[in-house]
Amino acid sequence: MVDSRIRKYRKMLAQAPNYEVWKAAALELDYLEGNVEWKECFSSDLYHYELIYDRLNSLRQYHQQSDFDRLKRALREGLHHDLGNMGNPLLYRQSHVGTKHLIEEYINQVCESLEFFCNKSIPGFPAFEKLQFFRDTLNSFGRPTLLLSGGATLGMFHLGVIKALWEKGLLPQVIAGSSVGAIIAGLLGVHTDAEIPGMLVPENHSLKAWKWKGVFSAIRGDGLMDQEQLKSCLRENIGEYTFEEAYQRTGRSINVSVSPTQGHQKARLLSGYTSPYLLVWSAALASAAVPGVFPPVTLMKKDLHGTVLPYMARQQFVDGSVVSDLPIERLMHLYDVNFTIVSQTNPHVVPFLNRRGTDEKLRLRQLPMHMLKAEMQFHGQGLFDYLRKRARPELIRQTSGHLYAIMAQRYFGDVTIAPHYTLSHYRRMISNPDPEFIRRLMLEGERATWPKISMIRSHARISKTLERCVASLKGQVARQERELHLVQGGRQPSA
């Protein structure tokens, strides 16, 4: 009887139309599989539960007693990402929803204390000092980032990942993408939170990105596909925003990977920090310029007067996923990133991802395939490294260099969300999608994200709370400065 109920709810998980249905089935499975008792028991050798328990009690006491001095010190020096190894992936494979209740209670208490400290009027601690305190704490603690891979039309899967994270309040402010991931990152980066529901409706966008030009066009170096068609599609969907203008509009930091065509150049991460006046659609166009499919791109920017002109006119760039599909290290330096969420849709990567399950027997059965994949990658990387350095024909040398870069990259993050491809997916990889196909890919993205929500929340919720407090306090400080300016302006005429 129990086995039939377990099969029933597992089927509900696989076919859930939304998170509420999925979570209800997952909670039933946790009860039937005996996971509830595991979550309620604090002790485990997977994390330092005594440390977290002590921190939780201290924060509760300071909060309840409004002991601001001790609460301030506890928050400033006691907040550490992955405290006591509470982000250990094994803690999130035991159950379908959630993890140890102690971890969840600790995170809830931290966020409540941060919001209390942010919103409460504290004598001798003005808003501008609070703002500096929260900025310092955020820089120390770090923040999450969402990285969107390449994958041509199959990258519409990313929209489902974005939807699932946004609905749970877990969508990072820092978004990075390459190839189609750069297009989705650019699209998200120019839409405010209020506009996201409309952004997630396929009918609201131009979907005509692909236009076949033919083999002879590719031989001439102009690509198999019409780049003007893709450019028109991107400009219609993303608009004419620069990276700086997009950030000012939405508060989201867009980051786009591009690869150089010339020697003596390294892959670039285009962003509001590194190229604020560059047009977002131009960066996305370059990042999507798959060699052979689209020709290289000259990036475009706005000058002081808003006129569009070339950026680095002598340099051209191509598909970002060739050299830097997931620019994790660069993001860590620019944004104090401490946790990476990767939506991976590259068709040459997804079949080789290590999908770790909770069943030990299943992992043992998968071991030979994992070893074979590792061997293929090791020897393939060695072969292409040799050819890119020693091959005489320039075409073979360049192709080997691209293949070496593809095989040498890291294609996963702290949390990796990926689809399960079938032959029907590959058939539609370079075709213009209809709204129904996009909705199908989005639902696949949501279903792949829901099981990861608990782990993402444990890593990201404190950072998101700190970011909200910084934004709130920036508004308070700005209002106070305007009021002070008005008061001072009113006094000047009477002086």
C-alpha cells in the first residue's frame, strides 16, 4: 500500500504543473519515506549543529531583548557563508523539501534580525551609518549569482529557471550569460521586477531569430545564418540600453561573456563595471556569434551624446561559450560572489553532467559511465592541446584551440540545473521556437529548479535580505539628504 502511494506521489512530482502541486507531493513523499524525523533531529555528522544552535539562541536573545549593541556585533562578526557547513549538498539529498529544521530556523532568525535592525529606529545609529554597516556585512558575507549557459533555442529553458527563482524571491541581482544565456541575461537585465511577469509570456517577444543563408555564405565567412535577422530580434526584445542604463533601471548587474577572434587577446566579461557604455544587445549579439553559424561582431556603444558608434573598432568578438561559458572566477572578483547557480543547457555538455542521486546503488551503477566520460575528457583535452600548439594548417590549429577551450572549461556550479534532452530537443535546437515550445521548455526549467529551491534558499536568502536592507537604507539616506537640502535652501534667503 505504501509503495503504491510512493509511486503515485513520485508521478505527481514528475508531472506537477506548478510549485505548489510539486511541494505538496514532495512533502507527502518525505512523510512516507521517513524523512520528517531526519529533518527534526538536529544532530548529524554532516554539519556543525552545536555551533549553529548556539548562534541561533544568541540571536534570539538579543533580538527579543532589543539589545542593539550585542545584536549589531553578532550580525557583523558572526555571519559567515556556509556557517558550520550548513550548505553541505548531502544535507539537501535526504529529503525532497527542506533540510534540517535547525538550519531553517537559524536562517529565519538571521533574516528577521537583519530586518529588525534595518527598520528599527536606534538612538545614536543614524541611517547613513546603518547603510555602511549593511554594505560591509554584505561584502563580507557575499552574494549569489545566476549563470546562464549557451544552448541555442534550447536556452529558453533558462526562462523557467528564472521564473521558479523569482516566484520564491531567490532571483540573484548578479546575472551572467554566454551565447543564448547572454540574450536571456540581457532580456532579464532590462526588465524591472514589476515587468517580469510580462517578460515571461512568450507572445510578448519577437521569436524570429533564425534565418538560413546557406552553406556558400558560411564558406565566404558570413555564417550559415543571417546575423541581421538576429540583430533585429535582439534590439526589439532588449531595447537600446547600455549596461549602465540597464542597471540604473532595474538594479540588476548583467554580465556577458565574449571571446576574441584575434590573437593576444583574452576572453572578456562585459558588464556595468567593465564596459558601462556598451549596448547590451550588441554584447548579446557578439556572445551568440557561434563560429561558422554567425560572423564575428564589432561591439557598439553610446557616446556622450547618445550616438551609437563602434567600441574597439579594430577588434571583433564571437560566442562567449567557446572560451568562457561560465565566468565564475571573474564574477567572484567583481561582486564578492560566494554561491553559483548554473542553468546549463549546452547540448554538448548536458549528456556528460554528473547527475548525483540519493540512491547509493544507482550511483554505483553509474560509476562505469562516469569513469568513461572522465577518460574521454582527459584524453580529448590532451589531443586538442597538442594540435592547437603544433598543427600546421591554420584552420586545424584554430579549431583545435576552440575544442580544447570547450573541453577544459568547468560547466557546473554549486547548484547546477539542467534539462533531460530527448531527440526531439536536438531537432529544434536551431529553429525559431513557437510560444508553445517555449512554454514547454520553461516548464522543464521550473521542474528542474524546484528540487533545488531548499539548497538555494539556504545559501541565498541571507544575501537577498542584506541586499533589500541596503536598498531600503539607500532610499532613507537619499530622502534625508533631500530634506536637509530643502531646509538649508529655505534658510539661505533669510540669512
